[in-house]
Amino acid sequence: MTTRRQFLQTSAAATAAATISANAYAGGNDLIRIGLIGCGGRGTGAAVQALKADSNVKLWSMGDAFEDRLTSSLMRIQNNREVAE
């Protein structure tokens, strides 16, 4: 049985390892890849804002439980002239 203390120690170690490896990788590239999970109006708006924030931000992946929302969101982003590229 795992104690609360063991769980926290393991979680902290895993988080630290992930942070170190992410920082080491990010240092060689200025590209910021974002993912959108939840392609409704609020999520799509947030993705557009992130894409407008910096020219090095790229929408890398999208996910939603409903395919029609995903498709609609992608079309809205592609049709936005400020962020389409």
C-alpha cells in the first residue's frame, strides 16, 4: 500500500524529471507548440489568442469528444486571416 508521503515524493520526482527534460529540449528551439483540448467557442478563442500572441506559436494538435466541434474549430482557425498560417 502506498502512503500519501510516498505518493507525493514519487510525483514530485516525476514532475522534476519532466521539467528538466522539457527545459533541455525547449532550449534549442523557439517554436512553441500548443494543443487544444475542447474545441468549443471558448477553447477555439483561447487557441486563436495564443496564436496571435507570438509568431513562434503553432497549433500542433486538437482534440474533442465530438468530431463536428473539432472540424468546426479547425475551420474557424483556418479562416482567421491573422493566424491561418
